[in-house]
Amino acid sequence: MSAPHATGHVVDDETIGLRTFEATGGDWSDIAEEAARLGEQRIVVNMGPQHPSTHGVLRLMLEIDGETVTEARAGIGYLHTGIEKNMEHRTWTQGVTFCTRMDYVAPLFQEAGYCLAVEKLLGITDDVPERATQIRVLMMELNRIASHLVCLATGGNELGATTIMTVGFTAREEILRVFELITGLRMNHAYIRPGGVAQDIPPGALDSVREALVGVRRYLTQLEDLMLGQPILKGRLQGVGVLDLAGCMALGITGPMLRSTGLPYDVRKAAPYCGYETYEFDVPTAEGADCWDRMVLRFEECYQSMRIVDQVLDRLQASGQGGGAPVMVADRKIAWPAQLAIGSDGMGNSLDHIREIMGTSMEALIHHFKLVTEGFRVPAGQVWQTVEHPRGELGVHLVSDGGTKPYRAHFRDPSFNNLQSVSVLCEGGQVADVVCSVASIDPVLGGVDR
């Protein structure tokens, strides 16, 4: 019998199961036979690359059997920007403006890791002023809190809890306002430079940081009430996306994912940089190795970062509210002018500096011109530097041929390595659990693709 639109039922005698097929046109017996033949067919669906739960432009290829994921693969490269290659054609200082745009949720960590590596090649690590190092720690730990807030906020939104997102992003705004006050920009700051930082903290900024922390603590308390005491969220996250220590070690996974297995590995403790060994803080761990534990750990890490920020603020307060101690190395062959006066456009040089180089010293003007346009030379060699990024261990590999530009710049972005776990986390689970697992990885595709 032919029909323009027919719905038929096929009964499987062995399983006594009922399967429904919808067809348009054709002979019904042919439709029923085809439906029975395709009963065991692989169904492959694309989740992304533009999907609200894939954190940007991540493509997930899922093979499913009903609602169960039998195979999961990640497809990347949709956000490739050629940053590492572009850095080969820019001076060492200009490279900061590129690497800060990789993981745009945590830009200050790329800046810090890159500049620490350049300073190693230059042999000036110990010459970086203490105040500049303290400011770097302050900015990184504030950025860690802001990054974790994005993870918690977007993860809650992807599970249908919009209030979690609004509270999380409102808390992050407190920190972004501080970044704008200190660097002139909310994101992609290029504030940390080889040899120090672009400028000192402006007057009153330390008090603004303390005020912001009060607000962030209040919002974190709200998020904990919304998330940790929510039975629906527990049901969605506990026991989901489990990846044990052996799996993390095999895949090179670091950060909260690794620490959720009970291993307290943190670069700030294992290979301290920027004086982290002088600060008191703990490395939170968990034992469940699931999506729930990763979420709880990010809460704990926010509080530990606030402990560090409080200590940095006390040290900066003791050394003065700016204008005193230097924030850039003394070597004028390396140091860009660091005492800048931010104009209404968020940019600008010290008027005294401009007056000197333009009116009284031709040598200073020539030197400034060459330093900015040509850049400084870095001795030939290669270096490896790691920092503890919010998503794990960020590695920076720089190679110099003795010129004013990197011969090669490569970044080991933690999101790239952590994404290898997609198949392990998702296979055997439900399609809905894929959202939870990917959110617990907290990937940022700008860092993955670079």
C-alpha cells in the first residue's frame, strides 16, 4: 500500500520491543523492511562546532546507541589564529600582545609564562624588581579567580541554571573592573612585559582590590548555596566523567582534573616562580575524580587565590602606593618605558619622558625609536618555562637565534592536552552527560587552536 505519509510500527519478535518509524511515500513493506535492516546502524551526530555547550568552536563527533555514547572524538582547529607563527615575525616585546590572546579567559598567565621565559634567555631573572614580581602574582591570582568563575558560571548555564551564570559573571565583573583600573583593559592586557610590568599600580588601586574581593566572596557564597547544596546538580555531576590518576598521567592531564584524583601537583609548589614559595597557600585535592569534584575544587582554588592576593596586597601596601620602587629592569637596552600615564584612551607615555626624549636628548630619542621599532637582541639558545594556569600546566618553549625576534615560540596549552580525555569521559555515558564532562574540562578553544 502506498501513502503520501505513513507511520508504521515494527515489532522485534526476539526482544518484544516496539520501534516506531516515520516515512513519507513508498511501499510500506519496503519501508518496514528497510527500518528493520537499519535497526543496528551506527548513528553519528555532530555536537558543534557551534553549540552552546562546547565552549566556543569545539566539534564533538558522537557515535550513539539510543542515548548512550559509544564513541566520542573531538575535532579542533576552527579557531586557529596562527599566533605562534606570527610571533616569529614580531619583536620579543610585541610577542606579548599575541600570546595574551590565546586563552582569552586567562590572558595574564600566558603573558607571565612568556615573559619569564624571555627573561631566562636574557639572564635577567634575578634583576626583575620585586615590586614587579609581586604585581605579577597579584594579577595572575585575580585572573585565576575570574577564570574559575567563568567555568562555574558557564557550566551551570549549560545544565539549565541561568541564575548560576548571572551570579558568576557578576562576580567576574568585580575583577575585570580592577584589571581595567590597573592595565587600562579588561582582557588581552599586554601588561606583563619582559623585564617587569608596563606600569605601576595607580594610587588607590590596592583599596579597590580589597573592595572587589569583598564582593567576590559574597558572590562565591551565593554560588556555593546554588550549586553545592543542589540535589539535581549532584545527580547530574556525581559519578559522571570519571577519570582516575592513571588515566590523567597517561594523557598528560594537569590542573583541577588531575588534582581531583588526589594528586596535589601544582607548578607553584613543584617548581616555584615569581616567589610563590614565599606565600602561604594550600593545594586542594579530591578523591572522586568526577565532574562534581572538579567543580568543588575550583571553588576551593578561588579561596586559596584570595589568600595569596591578601598577602600580596599587604606586601605592596608596605612598599608604597606606587611611584616609589621600580617595576621594570634598570637595563635601558631592554626596558621599555615603564612609568606610563594612562590617558582617556587607556594609553599614553609619561609626559616627563616625552619631554626629555623630544626636547633635551637626541640620543634618548634615537634609542627609544630603535628599542620600539627594532627591539632588543636575545642571546641564542632555548628555554622552557612553566606556570600554573587555571586549567593546568602551561609550558612555554622559546628558541632564539640571537636576533630581535623569536626563532620559534611554542606553548603547551593545558586545554589542548586536557581535551584528549573527551573520549574517556564520555564513552559509556549518556548524551546529556557529554555536556557535564566537557564543562568539567573547562577548555578554552583560543588556547587549544592558537
